[in-house]
Amino acid sequence: MTDEEAILDEAMDNLREATQRIRGTQNRLWSAGLEDHPNYRNLSHRLSSALAMTEAAFFEVRRGSERASNR
């Protein structure tokens, strides 16, 4: 395994964990019925944005990993 592949694998693991943690927080808000509460609306929006960005980063790293392994 090259340094590039090791870095990409670690990034995928970290992004996968971050995605799970963000989803967990969202689920806690939803199960408590707080996603539309005025005090938590901004947090809910930011969590949705963070999830989208984290998932996009994960897919970008996965693409890079696939390219690296095809060399």
C-alpha cells in the first residue's frame, strides 16, 4: 500500500465516522421533535449542510482511492 492509498483509506474511515455522528445528532433532534423548533432550526440546517458536505467529500476520496488503486 502506498502512502497515498493509506492517506485516502484513513480519510474514508474518518469521513464515514463523521457521517455517522452527524446522522446520529440529526436523529436525536428529529426524535425529540426539535428540528423545527426556533432554537434548533439553525443547528438542524447546519447539520444537514455538514452531512451533505461530508458525504460529498467521502465520495471524492473514494474516487481518488479507486484511481490510486488502478495505477
